[in-house]
Amino acid sequence: MPTPWTNRFAQRTKVIKSSVIRELLKLTQRPEVISFAGGLPAPELFPIERFKEACQRVLVEKAACALQYGTTEGYAPLREMIARNIARYGIVASADNVLITSGSQQALDLIGKLLINPGDRVLVEAPTYLGALQAFDVYGAEYVSVPIDDDGLQTELLEEALRSGPKFMYILPNFQNPGGVTLAEGRRHQLVLLAETYGIPIIEDDPYGQLRYEGEHLPPLIVVDRENLRRDDGYRLGNVIYLSTFSKTLAPGLRLGWIVAPSEVIAKLVQLKQGADLHTSTFTQVVAYEVARDGFLDEHVRKIRQVYRERRDAMLAALQEFFPPEVTWAHPAGGLFLWVTLPKDIECKALFADALRQNVAFVPGDSFYATGDAGGRHMRLNFSNAPPEQIREGIRRLSIAVQCRMKRPEMIAL
Ligand SMILES: Cc1ncc(COP(=O)(O)O)c(C=O)c1O
């Protein structure tokens, strides 16, 4: 029902659709539902005692700074700590290359503000992170999609897509959300070379890189870019902007993420961030620094990895035990998600309604595609937010819904 307000909204608001995921998640709140739908970390792993001590210490020793306005770039000790931590992965950056954001989600919004003119194309993976599409849509982005397979973005299809002249590429190299896949090392090199050849920058979004449960860590694109192209000028001429977050390693409620970029890019982003929120909460930044310091974060991440590895394995085992052979899934080496592919004639939105009747929830895969027909036959399952026995029971319930629908695919239950 339009009201006088409807006509007052700016043109850019017209392209915004309400998030299908958020609407679906509302239906999964009933306590009897086992939800594999959200991307939520396990709350029982939040380091609450350490936060209590840190808050206490900050209020006693650092209140004047922590409760005051801060610089837009972020709390200097936190930026320095991030620069030190990422150096372990080969990312050579000083604190001046690091901008603290209110979650990676704000980083995506700022990137959109910085780079997208209405009608500009953004090259994304198919499927890709829905939140990035939401952030870029507002700035009038159009999309060109390149599919992923078990080794991540299919770089052999990239060149043709690059010829359509995208403004930048948005890439999730590690344990992709939603696909769970990781970009193979050879493809990282191809991607970076093509980015250089076509002069098209890469936004590397890496919230899950530290949550690896098997295999060797692969070099981030920002490192491949620097090393392959022998950049001896630091990141000044680099093609990659790198994003990460404390959401999956400490707590998403902190709303703390960061951008690593050439100083010229950071300076422009700082201006844009000033208009948005002046700076990310000083109190939160100081507390997060006090929590993470002295090796605590590393120790904590080791614990998270162990718990999530068990949960991933529980989900893989349950899928093997209960699902019919026509259903396939990717094997994620890390992260929070498992991507399941159903036979062609199964429509996941209809399956979602069936699953809810069995008191289990997932996210239908079609929400994660920027362009084209995804075929509607994928499900994203999250494994971090439920203990192994609940995961097994949830997959058992889901398998009932899947098997019923495989027998009667034509029945639309929505
Ligand atoms: C790929 C990706 N990028 C960014 C985000 C946003 O994270 P944050 O909580 O830091 O805003 C998420 C959250 O799930 C994500 O999966």
C-alpha cells in the first residue's frame, strides 16, 4: 500500500529487494526448527570471560580513549596488530594500509560507493555472497557472472567475461559463501595475470581464510598479485583490495572488519566512511584489541577450527548416511557452508516449505546468483551453529523432505 513516503524515496532505493534470506530466516526461528540457514558462528565459543576482563580493563585504564571520538582510519594498536597478523600470510602492509570498518559488510558498501557508477558492471562468481550484491545494487551495479566449480572460479571462462569491461571483480577465494569451494592455486595465478592484462582490479573478500580444517593455506590474491608482478612499490600500484573481519573468529556482534589497500585508496575510503559513520565504535575496537592481543586470538581460532571441523565432518557423514545417491555436495576444506546439488527436477523453494514442515531449514540456492537462471536446485547448509548430534538429526529430517519431493517433484507446496 503506497503512502506519501513511497514517492519520496530516492531513485536508488527502487532497485532494492528485501532480502529473501532475512524473510526466510524469520520462519526458522521456531525453537523446534533445526536451522542450517543462517551463517552464524557457534555462540558457545564466544570468549565471554576474556571479553569481561577486557571490558573491565578498558573502563579502568583506557576509558578516556575508548569512550571518545576516534580517527576514521581506526584504533592504531588494532590496525598495527592486523598488519602484523596478516604478514604471516605473506600480506606485506603497514598500519597505514589498513582501514577498520563496521564489519566487512560496511567495507563492501564503501567499495561500492568508491567504484560503482550507475550501470557499471561488476564481475562476480556464480553463486556469490548475497550481501555483496545487496551492497552493490544500491549504487546501480549491473553484473557479469562467471561460474565456480570444485576449484573455485572457472578462470578459463574469465577472459570472455572480462572483455565485457567490468569495473572490478568481486572474488571469494577461500571456502566461498555459499559454494564452500576454494580457488585452486594455479587459478589464483591466472586470475591475477588476467586482472593485470585487462587492468581490472580485484576485491578479495576473505572472512573465512583462517577457518581451514584440512590442507595447506593458499596465498591470498593480494600476495600473488604482489609477488607475480614483482611490485617493488608496495601496494601503490597493486590490483587487489583485500577485506576481512573479526566476525567469524571473535564475534559478529562486534561489527569489526578491515580493508587492506594502497594508501591512495585508503585515503578516499576514509573520506567516504566519514560521511557514513565518522568511525567504527572506538570502545569496540579497543576491547577487541585487548581481547585479541598476546596471542589469544590465535589460540582461540585453533579451538574454533577444531569444533567446526567436527561439525563439518558430522554433516558430511550424515549426508552420506541419509541422502539418496542422486544428490551431490561439495567437500569444503574450511569455512561455514556446504553446498548441495539436487536432481534437476527438484525445485529448492518448494523443498524449503517441505523441510520447514519437517522442522529443518536451509537457504535455497537461487538467492546467490546475480544473473541468469541458477536452476533453483541448490541448498546452502551451515554447519557451525549446531552440535554434531543436532546436525545428524537435521540432515535426517531434511532427507525425508528430499526423498518425498524426489518421488513427487511436480507437487508445489509453497
Ligand atoms: C563473504 C562474506 N563477506 C562479508 C560478510 C560480512 O561480514 P561482517 O560480519 O564482517 O560484516 C560475510 C558474512 O557472512 C560473508 O560471508
